[in-house]
Amino acid sequence: MLTGAVGLTFKWYINHNRRSDLDNRLKVLLDSLTGIAYEDDKQVVEINAQKIKSDFNGLEVEVYGKAI
């Protein structure tokens, strides 16, 4: 679990045309990573997120320490 500043990268691979709000998905993921990847989501200083049209559904998550 990281204790300092944290950066996150999320890539959603989606193979459907249904509406999905990226900002709503981010909030759920930030909350769910608390206590696992970092102590508190207040540590998050950088977020990169993409929805990618794909032949499959999936999620790729990268969590990394960030110097500030």
C-alpha cells in the first residue's frame, strides 16, 4: 500500500454502445482502492482515464507513487 502521493491510470475497454459515464466509474474505483492501493483517496494527485472501444470488455488499472 502506498503512503505518499499517488497517480492512477485507468483504461476501460468497452465493446458496447451503452452510455457509461467515465466520472461516475472513477469515483467508484477511487473509493474501492482505498485501504488496498493507498490509505486515503486524498493521496491521489494525478488521474489519467480512457474509454477505449474494443472487441472485449475489461479494465486496466495502474497505481504508482508520485513525487510532488
